[in-house]
Amino acid sequence: MRLPGSICVLERGWLSSNNIVMTGDEGATLVDSGYVAHAPQTLVLVEYALGGARLERLVNTHCHSDHMGGNAALQRRYACRTSVPEGEAPLIERWDEDALLLGYADQRAERFRIDAVIAAGGRLRMGGFEWEAIAAPGHDTHALMFHSAECGILISGDALWEDGFGVLFPHLFGRDATFAETRRTLDAIAALDARVVIPGHGAPFAEVDGALERAYSRLHAFEEDPARLARHAARVMLTFALLEKQRMPISFLPEYVEAIGILRDLNRRFFGLAPQRFAEWLVHELERTRAVAREGGDLVPLVAA
């Protein structure tokens, strides 16, 4: 599998999304900018990928912290025009930290300027190719994907990974709506002639049918057992926090899971445990999956940020 020379994928870890640098006659474009704590690294990587060119435009697939966290730093460096999905714009303009899953999920981002919005069905030119914006609700209600029929590539954001998709939040958007939206998004991908997918996390891949089969299977399992999804979401949110902080006192966890809105609400809706018991369950689950380890009295992540 080879990508066109005008498309460079900067594969990151899990704290930062992938960054996709595209150069063409329309100028250089970057899709997604990573997490704010990684902004200095993002600037270095993007500058290297640009090879001396100027970044003209920054585009977000959606506005979760790991995809928009470098926006402000890139705007300061390049004065680039920034485009976000149409549905995300009001949240950014009023900087709604709950709706953007920032303070509500103990995540951070720096406020940035919006120059344009992109609606589903809209078209834009990146890397010398024409791309269509496609609605991708589920992980994020307002998310977009970008598909180029010309080169057979889909930039999927968190709508499809090689082994699943971005975490779903049934308690935020309504369980049935979240599942139905995710299924429609997978159906939309299946209807495309996408030969290569560039995901928001992980390496680009060409086995699109296999990835879709795994995604449908995971979605079906969540539909059959919503508590399974809640367990998954709780693990993901604590792991993300640990990736940023790098360590957390285990004795502090009961207070933490009660103070952070998304964990508190997941517990109250799906688990009904005392904070101490919920914290103990989370530690056990993350140790079982080898996502974390104990160092002295601290919990530390074992996965790469």
C-alpha cells in the first residue's frame, strides 16, 4: 500500500490523533492537529513534513481534544485558515467545555479561531485531489469524514479504525441514537469505493472490508449489552487522563472518579457503585488489560501517549 506523494501521514499515539499533511497546487493543508500537550511536537513534525512550504489551511474531522488541540499553536505559527465541521462551530465559538468534552472529561484544549465551516456534501481540494465531506455521527455527532473517489482514499477520523472506532458515549446523546448513527456511518463507508483508509489513530490500512466487519461486530456487541459499552468508555476515559498526567496516586482515584463529570455520570447511570468501589473496579480492569501498572502508590500508563 502506497499513498500518493502529496499525502503524508504523521502517525501519532493515542493522546494525539494522526496529522495528515497534504500539498498541492491549492497550497498545503493539515487535517487534525493532535492534543494540546503535544503541540510543540506537532509543530516540529508538521514543519518537517511541509519541507519549507507554508501551511495554508487546517481542517478538523471533529473537535475532540485529541484532534483540535494543536489548532491555536498552528494558527500562531502559520496564520492558517481553519475549517471545522458545521455542527462543531457553535460549540467552539462559545467554547462549550461540556459539549466539547473538555472540563467534563478532564481534557484540555486552547481556544482557536474559526475561519470557515464544512458541511456534509461539501467539497474541498487537498493534496491535489478533490474530497467530499461525509457526515460521520456516532463517536461525535457532528464529525465528518473526507473521501476522494479520485484516489480511493477515505480520511475517517474516529469513525473507522483498523480494529474498531472511537469510543461511543451513550449517556450523552441517547443510547439508541448513538448506535443508529454509528451504524449509518459504517453503512456510508461500506457504500464508498475506498481502497485505503487513513484513520484518526493507527496506521493507514487497505483491508477496508475486514475493518468494517470488525466494526459492525463491535457495534452489535454494544447494542446487545450497553453496559459493556459503558465499561469500555470508563476505561478509555481514565486511560486518556493517565496518558496526559503520566501518573496518578491510587489513593486519589475515588475522589477523581466522583469529581470528573463523564466518569461520575457513567457510574451513576450504568454501575451505581460507591466512588471507592468504582475506582477499585477501574484499576482492576486496566491492570487486567495491561493498560496500566502500579509504581509505588501511583497508577501509570503502559500504552504509548
